Amino acid sequence: MREVGTLEPVPGVEPTAAHLARLRDQAATTRPRMVIRAAYNAGRPAEWFAAETRVPVVVLPFTVGGSERAVDIAGLFDDTVERLLKAAQ
């Protein structure tokens, strides 16, 4: 995997419309395969970007207990990898 952009230009600060538009335009040449976001991040920017670029959004559990399958560290890793592989297909 390789990062081709970031939705939040400053961690914890919602992206501006101009920033999202630049990422959308950049996606035409970089061709991202998925948008990855943590469950605690706002979903709206990722969903907008996904709709504009037709790239799937993958919401990853951020810790043990972050999803139904992430009941322990092995479950967290298994759930994370499964979600990434499913989106990459």
C-alpha cells in the first residue's frame, strides 16, 4: 500500500471543500484503490470523496473492541486485513 493523499490536511481538522476538490482532481492521475478511515473519524469527507471518485471507503477498527470481530489483538488484525483485502478486490 502507498498513501496518495490525506483527507485531513491537519490531523483532527476537517478538510475544506477546496482541499477535497484538489484530492478529487489528483485522483484522476494517482488512481487510489480505496479510502481508509478510522471509525472515530468523521465519515462525511470520505463518503463525499468516494462518491466523486468511485473509490470504496474502508472503515478500520482503531483498537481492540473497535468492531465486533476485534475482541482481542488477533481479532483486530484479522478484521483489519480482511477489510483491506475485500476493498482491494
